[in-house]
Amino acid sequence: MPATYSPPTTAAARELVATARRGLLDATLADRPAERYAAAHLCALRAAAAVLAARARPGGSRRRPSSVWTLLPAVAPELAEWAAFFEAGAGKRAAAEAGLDHVVSAREADDLLREADTFLALVETTLGLDHARLGPHLPLELRTG
């Protein structure tokens, strides 16, 4: 079976992953669940954008703007379920960012934080990055729920 070519990860993709990883740590430090939820969702958004930066190829035609979650399955079908999961939480993130603290419970925020950490690690692996060295990572007590 011939080897498949995998283009090198772009600097932009690596920077987005690093920013997502730092954002995940910031999310763990957020006092309010709504802040934690919004920060964790933003981390996932940046991770998805990294995949697009690494894999998407500019098209010749003009298209209307699409969300990252809509574009991700086209360039990384293996991440389609993750895209649907995070797309479903986008409205809640917007409400949390708008200051509506009651829309997110502490449990929901912590759950999303763990999901974002898992997604980010998967993105790092997908892009051929060594996520063990990219740190920082979630504290163990947050990883296990």
C-alpha cells in the first residue's frame, strides 16, 4: 500500500493550537461557569480553525461565509461528530459571552472543558503535533470529572 502524503502543519495551524491550549488553561481558572464554558468552547473553535488552516485549500469561487463547524467536516471527515457537538453548543456559548450566567451550570462548564481538552488532543494528533510537549494541560482532577 503506497504511503499517503500529509502536508506539513503550517505555522498558522501550530499557533492556533498553541493559543487553544493556553485558552484551555485560562478556562480552568475562570471563576464563573459561563466564563469557563465560553472559554472552553473558544478553545475548541481555535483547534478546529487550526485543522482548517492546515488542510483547507482556497477555492476559486466566492461563497458566503460559513462557520468553522460547517467547514470542518469537509476537510476532516473524521472530526464531523465533534463539529456537530461543538456547533450545537455555539448558542449557549454566545449567551454565556453575553453575560447570561444562568444558561450554563458548573457541571456543563466542566463537562465542556473536558470535551474541549479531548478534542484539542485529537486535533494535535491529527495534525501530527506532539501534544505531550505542547502543554499546558488540564489538571488531573478536571480531566476525570
